[in-house]
Amino acid sequence: MANKIQVRRGTKAQLAALGGLAVGEPGYCTDTKDLYVGNASGPDTLFPAAENILYNKNQQALINGGFEIWQRGTSVLPGGDGSNAYGYGPDRWWSQIYAGSVTGNTSSWVRQDFAAGQTVVPGNPKHFARFNILTLSALQTQSLIRFHQAIEDVRNFAGQKVTFTIWVKANAARAVGVLAIQNFGSGGSAEVHTAAEVPTVNLTTAWQKVTVSISVPSIAGKTVGDGSYLALSLVIHKAGNTIISAPSGVVGSWSTGYVDIAQAQVNIGAVALPYQPRSLADELALCQRYYEKSYYLEDAPGTATENGSLYGVSEDGTVGGPHFGYTSFKTRKRVTPTVTAYGKGGGVGMVSDGTADRTISSGVACIGDEAGIRHNYTLNGSTTNRRFFHFAADAEL
């Protein structure tokens, strides 16, 4: 007679009530058809049934979760007025340092490389992001540090449970809060903040995988305006903060240093799915819905280079003649973007004639719409009929 292999079985709730399977012990969920196998450490390993495997945004709602795309440059200083330093670093990733009315906050995003062959963070990732907290003003009631990615449209995952996973470490022991931010856009309802089921994570100098689940509130009865989003945010702030209401606050982490992040993912459900990177081409196209530039991928806007620049000649062929034209974006933008022109020498708002960056005597180098940019300008002091310029188009949330 053939040997029989015993498999523990029951509903998912019944298996959960066991408190975990023994190492190597299989457990079959009779209601969901999923299979679990017990681990030596951590939660049981999930092997979901084929019909339960989620795709597209339900499997990975974040763009550039592997921090491969850095169109703004591989070392970026966010803007702001000193009391509220904020801005984008790696594509789609936003940060803020705020300390009320007290000035003196600076930060940077810097791309870092994993050592080839390292095995701590799985999957052979190439890059991770370092968020540097460079200088801080005095701790105020409303002080906070936060960074996240905005997932377009607050309707996403409303009334559902999501799981946020990210690999993190820091320069020293540091506690961070984790929460969902539902922003209802221009003219919409007030922002809603919801803490994760485990709201505070203690970081160390070693890489660790953080996995938290959050029950995203329903948006029933809310008003949704333009530019709404959902963000899963890492937050450091003073207790009693009136800007971010949850979690309750981690005061001791307000210090300079850095936080490193890698392989970020948001998926629907209470179980973290395996991290699956997209191709570089697919990731770039998704990023370009929000930000696109004419420069080569590794060249930051404002770099002095001809590579990738738009080229033309004056319409009448003369040295001082006007230039007209239209350039389509590689990817249609979320909204009409803010477009900045750069001469090939790096001059902001300028156009090069091949010998120098020139100011515009009339017209505008870049008039943007969702599909592309129109050119309609003449140059001051041009010595040739050639025209070179770059652009950066920003349609971020």
C-alpha cells in the first residue's frame, strides 16, 4: 500500500488559531485553497492558489519600488524654505522635514549601490536609496520627518487591507512610524491618517525586512478632488503633532543621520507577496507619466550636454529668426506638466544656438500640455541659425 502524507487542513482562520505550523509542516486552507509551510523563524510561508495570485496594482502598487530610476539626478537636494524642506528624490519618492516656523532643515536623496553578490537583501538588487537628514532646527510641536510615494487616486484600496513591505536600515538605532495617508485632493475632504497594525518600527544599522498591514478606511461620504492619492508613509515626529495625527509619535528619533530603503512594495491583502521587479523599460515608462526629461537617464536636468537635446533651426534660416515646433512626450502626462527649458550648456530657461546658451527675446521655449510641448521663440544675441535645448516636465502629485 502506498504511503500516506498527512497534511494539516482546515479553514484559514482555523489554521491561524493553531499559532503557527511546525517547521516543514504543510497546512492546507480548505476555504481559500492556499498552502502554508511552517518556518523555523517568522510567519509560515504562503504558496497561494493560482486563482488567488494578484496582479498589476494589486500585487505592486508602487512605481520604482526598486529605486532604479533617478531622473532628477543620483544626488538630489529637496527644495523648500528651510523650515519646510520637501521634494522628490528617486522617481516617485517624496520627502519632507518640517519644524514649524523655525528654519534650518536640509536633506538629500542619494543613490547607493549594493555590493555585487550580497545576499542579505534578496534578488540581487542593484540600488537602494539613502535619505540623508543633514541639518535640523529645534524640535517644535509640529516637527516631523516623513517620506513616501503617493499612489494616484485615493479610491485605490479604500475599505480594504493592504500590506506594505520594505527593506530598511539606518545610521543608528532609530524608530519610525508607519501609517496610511489618504489625501482627497484639491477641494476634497480633509486628509485621513491611519496607523499600521504595528505602527512603530525600530531600525538598526543592519538591513531588515519590515512588513506591516493597514486597514485603509472607506471613503464613503468623502469628497474626492483632483490630485487625490493614498500614501504608505514612514514618519518620525513629535508626540502630539497636529499635522500627522497617527501614530502617537517617536520623539527620540529626531536627529541627523540617514535612513536607507530598498525593495518597497504595497499589495492588497494581509499577506506580503514576494517582491517581483519590473523591467527597467516598464518602470521608466510608469515614472514618465509623472516626470520626463530629454536628457539621458544618468544626466540630471541642468547638466551641460548636447546628448538627448532637441534640435532644430530657425524657421526662416536666419541667425536671428524665430523657431516653431512641437515635441511629443514619450508618455502622456497625468496632468498638464510644469515644463522647464535648459540650454545645452545648462542655463535654465535658455536655448543654445550651438555656441552659447541664449536668453529668449520673445515667446516661450516650452509650452506644455499632457501630450507634449510647443516651441515658439526667438533668441537674444544668436550667432547661428541652430537651436538646441533640453526640457524637464513635472506632473507629480
